[in-house]
Amino acid sequence: MECSEAEWQARLDLAACYRIFDLLGWSESVYNHISVKVPDEEGAFLINPYGLLYSEVTASNLVKIDIDGNIIGSSRYPVNKAGFTQHAYFHRHLHWANAICHVHTTASMAVCSLEEGLLPINFYACNFIGRLAYHDFEGVTVRPEEGARLLANLDDKNILMLRNHGPVVLAPTLPSMFVQMWALQRACEIQVATLSMGRPANFISDDVVAVHQRDLKEVRVPGTVPGATDFAAWVRRIDRIDRSWRD
Ligand SMILES: [Zn+2]
């Protein structure tokens, strides 16, 4: 297909990301979205073709849309315009949020459905304590007028836990979004497992959470940007399964 070098690279990265989400069990039939900004085209975004499974997404069948969800150029597939509503709101108002995902994984939805949300009871949860925003459920998120409240509730955070619904993770880059989604998913899975044991959970103190968050950057592979090493590793993993996402 005809597009700029930069757009093709963004298409490859996003298609890989859909396949990785699928491999990790984070896909939701043909629903939910991961969206990215096209780097060299103002007001253009890439999103999944509506009606395809994440395992069927390829670089060339991703759909290019404007901020209102209208298709730019042509596409064999429609987009879930209603589902893009909340992504559009964040992309429009948060210029650092080049990559956004929203998922309905069982563990993250379960934690979003708990009154206290994510609890400081495991290693991964400590990454996020004090850094998550919450937004009360108002019904399916398709009304633009909810946008102002989504943005107000997000405030200065980059992860919005939609109560009774699921998380939205926003980041400057796709690998950064991915690695935060990965750790959040692990935190939620472990919380679900812990609370299911019927014994009191061991809560981690604020002091230890602060130390954990201060030292977290030491975990990154030296000289790399957040998530890049993880994302590249998972790209190799999906390549070993099937390289059709590169089409
Ligand atoms: Zn949703």
C-alpha cells in the first residue's frame, strides 16, 4: 500500500501490538481498541478494522481515521466509530498521548469493579498505587459529552480505570503503553488470585510503595526507552508464530 515510511512503521508496530495483545489473551472478540497517532500526518490515527479479530489485523488492513473517526482515504473495512469516541477525546486534548489502549480483560475489569480498585498488595500493584485515576460508570462510553468528565478525572495521570468497565492506558509511545498495560494486567491478575484465597491480604505500606516507585527505573535495560526491550521481545515471539501481521 502507498504511504509514508513513518506511517508504514507505525502500521507495523500497531499490527504487532494487536497480535501481542491477542497472544496474551487481552483481545475482546472484535471489540476494544488500540489506537496510535500517525507520526507525520497531523490529525490522523490508526485503528483496528471493525469486524476482524486481533489475530487477523495486519499492517495494511489497519484503518486510517481522522479525530472524528471518519476514514481517511479508503478502507475495505469500517471502524467502530462509537468505540473510538473516548480515544478521540484523549487524542484531541492530550498531545503527548500518541498511543492509547482500552481493554476488557477479566482481571482488569474485575479490579475496576471493586470498590477500592487496585490495592497495594503485590509487587506490580506498587508500580501504580497513587498513579491511577478512576472514572465512575455512566453506561457505554459513546457520548462525546462524557469526554470532559473523563479528562477531568484523568487529571495528571496516564491510566484511567473506568469503574465497572476496564482500564484506558495512555502513553507517548506504543512500547511504553504496552509495558504499562502488561504490568497493570499482572497486578490485576494477582489481586484477583490473592482476594480469592479467603485469607487477609498483606498490605504494603506507603513508605515501601514510595521506595519501589523511586527505584523502578533501575529495572529498565540500560540505554533503552520505556518498554522498547519488552515490545521487541514480544514482536520476536509473534514472528515465530505467524508473520502475516507484516502484510
Ligand atoms: Zn470498554
